[in-house]
Amino acid sequence: MYTTIFYIILWLYVFEFIFSKTLSYLNTLNWSDKLPTELSGIYDAKKYSDSMKYEKVKYSFGTISAVISFFVMYFVLIFGWFGYLYDLISTYTTNEILRPVYFFWIIVLLQTIFSLPFSYYFTFVIEEKFWFNKSTKKLFFMDTIKSLLLSAVFWLWLLSLITWIYLKTGDNFWLYTWIVMTFFSVFMMMFYSSIIVPLFNKQTPLEKWELRESIEKFALRVWFKLDNIFVIDWSKRSSKANAYFSGFGPKKRIVLYDTLIKDLSTDELVWVLAHEIGHYKKKHTIQMLVFSIIQTGLMLYILWLALKVPEISYAMWSSTSSFAVWLVAFGLLYTPISMIFWLLWNILSRKNEYEADQFAWINFNPTDLKNALIKLSRNNLSNLRPHPAYEFFNYSHPTVLKRLNALSEIKK
């Protein structure tokens, strides 16, 4: 039976690769060398040409790196290296909690080393070519090291706890693990910006000047208590601009990229904040958290059911039925369900973006809303005409063109 499971895993992996590459190819069919009429108010001919060049370079690089990664993983599965790695670790320790920790730490380390040249090329060649990259080589490698250390501190600690729960709780494994994962998700949502982000970027409170006064005036008008407004020094890594909302209750905060402040006027920046406040007022933050918790619970329940099939572990060519190797196999078998959840997540996210835009439109100046959207898309060289299938499966935000059209419908 484990041979059948192995071939199912292999074919699911191949299917996912072919499916994602097909969508990427379809996306190229919408590229044009001539400025489309509907984009004339957003891009000029030169900027549109730059955005198309950027898309083409990213597509070529992404295809090459994806094909290489696919074949590496394919041979890892064919030759059963996951099982061999776990068996090798088992010769050095018999501790049932440490073995999964060592196993996944080695995988994360090897994966980081493998992906490092691709990440380096993308940052210092592609992003550099289009004037986006502001990072230094020292900063790049420091980020890599910090990410590895964070994996050891957070994810491997969490893995140890989940392994312990698996060994101790039996049939209640999925329920106790769901409780732990829910607590961890809420904790990260509330404290990510104040604990993790400072390890990589400096965040400073927005000073009391025209922008902060305008933001506070708007927040007061829409009955939104706002104390924590921070500016992050994103310009040391990239010239791309953004903003985000994190946390809830007393821990909620809005973070503005310093590049955003540079690119937009005061009123346009207030619109960005109005959009983020719209997410909070519409309870999108809680909504997405609940969706994530439900998704995790369902995954863990299916995981618990699959744990009753020890052959899943043997499908990775392990000589013993081990929890760690079993998790790798289950992750691959879970692919179709995870794709469905990914699709639903994007659909819900796009709906929320329209609602946040609507909130900003109703409560603030519509002209500044449109100007901010256009500037952000133009400065980031966004692709505003993706193939519908590619957009449906991959975009968590509607294109700027669709957002502008939706705002026009609100006006009507």
C-alpha cells in the first residue's frame, strides 16, 4: 500500500507544478508591447514599457528557478532522501522529540542554502536593474541568518510542543494541537509587529506634524481610537511602498513604509490610513483570523485521521513509522485541499479590499483615493492586466484597474 501512496504523492507534486506553471504561462498571454487604452490614465508609454519588462524578467527567472527546484524535489522524493535523513538522525539520538527537531532543522537549513543564490540574484540583479533594490550584501546575509535563528526559536520550539502533544494525548492530538496553534496565531497577530519586525527594521512613532494631525483628525471623525502609528525604515531594503495594519484591541497599530511617505502627499497618505482603518471597522482582521483558525482545525483533524495510516510514513522510504517523516508526506498529500483554501482565502481577501476602499471612499476624499492607488501601482510597476485565471488563483488584492472601476460604480 505504501508504494501506491508514494505514487499518489509524486503525481500530486507533479500536478501542482504543471498547474502553477500553466497559470503563469496564461498570464503572459495578456502582455502587450503597446499601452492599452484602459491604462492610459495610469501609465505613460515609458512606465508601461518598464512594467512589461519587469514582468517578463520576473517570469523568465521564476520559470528557471521553479524548474530547478521541481527537479531537485522530484529526485529527493524518488530516491527517498527524507526517509534516509530521518533514519540517519535516528542513529545519533533515540529521543522522540529531538529527532523531529533535528530532521526539520536540517531540511530548513538545506532549503535556505539551496534558495540563497536565487534570492541573491533576484535582489541584486533583477530588483537592482529596475531601481527597486536598496539593500546591501551585508544586510541581505544578516537577514538570512536572522531568519534561520527565528526558525530555530519559534517554529522548532512549536514543533517540539506538537510532537510532545502527539506522543502524550492519543486521539485528542488534533484538538490540543488546534488549541496551541490558535493561541500561537493570536499571539503572533498581536505581537508580530512589536517583537519580530524590530529584529529586521527600525520602527519609530510618527511625529507630531501635519501628517499625524491629519490622520488623527480623520480617525476621530470615524470613531477609531488610534494611538500607535509607526514608520518603518523600508528604504534600506527597497524603494517599493506599502502600509499595513496589525493586531487588535490595545495592541493594534498602523505601520507606514518610509517610502510611502516619500511618494504620496499628506491627503493621499490619509487615504491609505482610511483604507487600513476600513479593514478594522469592517472586522476584516478578525474575519481572516477566524478563517485561518477554521482552516487549521480542519487540517489537523484530517491529519489525525491520516495518522491512522502508518503506510504514509513508509511512502517516504523511512524504515520506521515516524511522526516527522509522516508530516512531510501528509503535507504533500494535503496539496489539493490546501489549494482550495488558498483560493478561498484570496477570494475573501479581494472582497475585503473592495470593502475597505468603499469605506475610504465614503469617509474621505475620493480624488486622493484614486491618486494614491495610481501612484502606488505606477511606482511599484504593478501588472494591471493579469490573465483572469492567474488573477483568480493568485491575487489576494484586486488589480488597481478593477479597484478604480469599483469606485466608479460606487459614485454612480
